[in-house]
Amino acid sequence: MLFHIIDNDKNVASVVEQKIKVFALGGLDENGKNLYVVEVNDKIFILDAGLKYPTEDLLGVDAVIPDFTYLKENASRIQGVFLSHGHEDHIGAIPQLLSIINVPVYGTRLTMSLVEDSLTENGLDFKQYKLYKIRENNELFFGEIKVTFFKTTHSIPDSVAICIHTSDGVIVYTSDFTFDQSAKGRYQTNYARISEISKEGVLCLLSESINAEKAGHTSTGTSLQYELDEVFSRASGRIICSLYSSDLHRIQLVIDLAVQYKRKIAIIGRKMQRIVDIAVKLGYLRIPKSMLMNLLYIDEKNDNNLSNLVVLATGNRYEPFNSLIRMAKHQDRLIHIEKTDTVIIATPPIPGNEIKAARTIDMLYRTGAQVCVINKNLLPSSHASSEDLKLMMNLLKPQYVMPVIGEYRNLVAHAKVAEQMGYHSENIILLDNGDVVEFQQGELVNHTEHIQIDQVLVDGLGVGDIGSVVLRDRQLMANDGIIVVIANLNKNTKEIVAGPQIVSKGFVYEKGNEELYKLLDELVRNIIGQFVTEQYVNWQGLRQELRDKVGKLLFNKTKRKPIIIPIVEEFNL
């Protein structure tokens, strides 16, 4: 469905007094997890629902998503989720959100196709949900409220800003954007539409902050094209290029160069192959079928060492680097990097993977291959720098500016840019996740309300069932290991018939520490002996005593605190 109208009454009220609230359930003081909410009277509009990749201290966690508690409690008031573009930090939490509340979701063709793919990947039938594909010129009406869009320039096509029209002015959410006069086709910004919205009057501008500290305009990427062209012209063997799967613009650039130099193209990365298939099907990527090839597993008859091959090593965050490491170690099933290869690193480190990137590059140099690390200044970030933010403010002329999307220092830098544009502090809104601002009759009237939100962790199929205690235990196991104390008792005599057995994982081995294990054996026997003298054994007290006393002994002897797991059971013999 390309266009959906909720209410046929297109007369947007101009006299009804409206109470407008704006807040974030994610995306402020962090990279990712973007979810912003605009409430107009009793109607709730959700802007994006993304995930955040975990930091290294979140052991075993796959992703972090917004807390949907408030939305679940107010589900009947939700008009829909409106998506700006198809990057996971803006759409990655849609499967979890729809699993809780089945609300309408609106987005452009590519964005919604990626949402459908994400739902399928998470074991959900996307046909069971209300997913609507919109065009930039569509207008959606929800009673007296109108929602419109305008095209923006980003690293993925079909990106749009979202505009919520109220009687007090327009709330504009730009999401991620840049201004690039040389952008083509689906990457172009619609300046005329921005001008129209400005004339209507913008109450509040929610605009990204990731690159707000950077002076000037974000580079267009022309220099990158020249740099890559130079590398392609010099390479005599295979070219292996690392790319983030979300950057379709850069992927198209490498594909175009491969075609220009008559090289075959192979794509490595399951998710990337799906994204490419979707983008090609919709016409957002152009790849001649004759240039694509599927690689076979390496064996004694095949090494995939074709001199005219370009390999795209793709993925999100760590994945391109993990792929290159496997290739460098000759552990990959498809590509082993050799001295004759040229490796292009076009994946600038992002917060959290700097160490991984540095180690990967070091390992690549050890292979003897030609390594070309593209200077980060040549890799356009696709995020608005300070001058881009100023231009957006100049074009839209908002009454209030609310920095979003970024860590707190980015938000502050954005606020300073607004000050340079003549905005007073009372017209610049700096919030934390959960803070609520309220507008009435076009004026900010309240800045004290707060919605309590928690961090929701996704671990495998589990959503929100990983808490601080579990993370603490994982950290303890990672740091100091685990000790399992096992003993079997005769139910009638209460004598130990098997064990005590001390099992160590990640702590210290018995070999070379015989004296310590002897002390543990004696301690466990004594504790069990003290607790089994009564007819009815206090099993909970016994296990707690084992945890306490064994832990104390081990700390005194080793200064380490492994997790202690006592397993004491009775058997009829």
C-alpha cells in the first residue's frame, strides 16, 4: 500500500487549542537507540525506533533498545511509527516494538522493505502488521493533525525528514542528514519543500547532533572517488574492500569502479547480500548481473584467487573487521588474503570499535598485502556538520531548536551552533531521555515532567530479561571465572557418597594448585558435616554457607572472586 489516510477530514484545525509534548525514549546522550515522541493532545506520534550496539561492558548482549513501557501503557493513543530512513539505529527496534504493540508503521519504499526483512529475520510474519509505504509528497491526516515529509541527503537513499503539522506550527524531525549540491536522484534534498514548510511556520526543530562539533560543511565524497580510482588503477591482483552495509552510496561507488575496471564483484556478508538484493530489486543499487559472482568454499581445487576480483567485505560495526581478520588468518571459507592482494579499509572506526579496527589493520600489514587505509577526512560521514545545521535552521527558521541524536557533548555543540545563529538559551531545548517539554499556544510552558525509562537489553531471543545482576555475573565470570562445588549424599545416612568435586572454569587449574584444592575439599566436607546433623537439612542455608566460606577462602588465597555454584543433592541408595 503506497498511501494511507487515517482520517478523511483534511481541514487542519487552526483555532483549537493544542497541548504539545515532545520527548525522547532513546537517542539522547548516546549513539543509537533513536526514538522520539510527539504528543498532540491525546494523539501520540512515534519518530523512529532504533537499536544501539552494545559497549564492551555489556557482555553477551546483542543490542540495546528503547524502553517501550510508556508506549505500551498508552498504546490506544498511538497514531503510528514514522521512520526517517533504513539504518538500524533508527529502525532496528521495530521487531521488538511490534511484538508488544501492533501499531501502524510508515516509511519510504526502501526503508519499509528493510523493515520487512528485519521482521522476517526475527521470525515474524510482516504481513500480519500494518506496514505502509509512503512517498515524499504524501500527506497523512489524523483528525486535525497532518504528517508530511521531505527528502534529505544521507548515505542511504529514500531518507526523509518528518513534519507534524499542528495549529501552533510544525514540528520537524530531520533525523540524519547532510546538504550536498552534487547529490543525485534519490539522495537529493528537496529544498523547495523545506521552503514551503518554513512559510507555514516551524514551532520546533529536532535535528541531529553527531557531527555538530565539526566546523564547516560535511564533505561530498568527491575526493574519495579520486582516491579509490587511484587504488583501482594500481592494483594488479584482487581488491578486497571493507564497507559498512548501511552505506549504500559508498557501496555503489565501489561497484561503479569495479565495472569501470572490468572486475568481477563478490559480496561477503549474509546481511549485506540481503540488503543488496533488496536495493537492486527496488532500483537503488545498480550492479550488472554479468559482473556478480558467487564464491565457492576454498578447497584443494579452488582458492578464489582471481586477479580481476573485487570482494566487498561488509557488515555492521565489528563485522567488516572480523571478516578481514578471518581472511588474514586464512580462516575464512571464501577468501585468504595473499601478498598479491590490495586491501582497502573504507570503514572508519565508530565509537566502540576503535581497538578492533587498529588490530585488524596491523594484522593486514602482516600478510604482506598492499593495505590502503582511506583517510577519515575523505570518508564523508553523512551527518550534518555545524554549517549544515546552520543552513537547516536558516531554511526552516524554527522558533525552538532541540538537538537530538548524539552523545551529550554533541548535543551541547549543537546548542552552541544555535546560539551562534542568534537563538537565546530559552529557545534551545537540551534534554535527557525521558525529559518532557510541553508547548501551549506556541510557547514552551513546562520543562519539569519526566518519564521513568530503563535500559532494555536484547540477548538472543530474550528481550529485557538481562539485568544488572546478570551482567555483573558475566563480568565476574569473565574476570575471575567460576567454581562449581558438587557433592552427593546418601539420603538415609547423610554421608557423602560422591565428591566433593571442585570444577574450575576460568579460575585456576588443580594441577599446580593441589594444596588449594585440598583445603577446598576439607572445607566443603566440614560445612556439609555441620548442616546434615539434623533430620531435616536446611538446603538453602547449606548452599549459602558454601558460597560464603568457599568464596572467602579463595579470595584469601588468590585475591580473586570467582562465582561459586554449590550443587549438593541427596540420593536413595
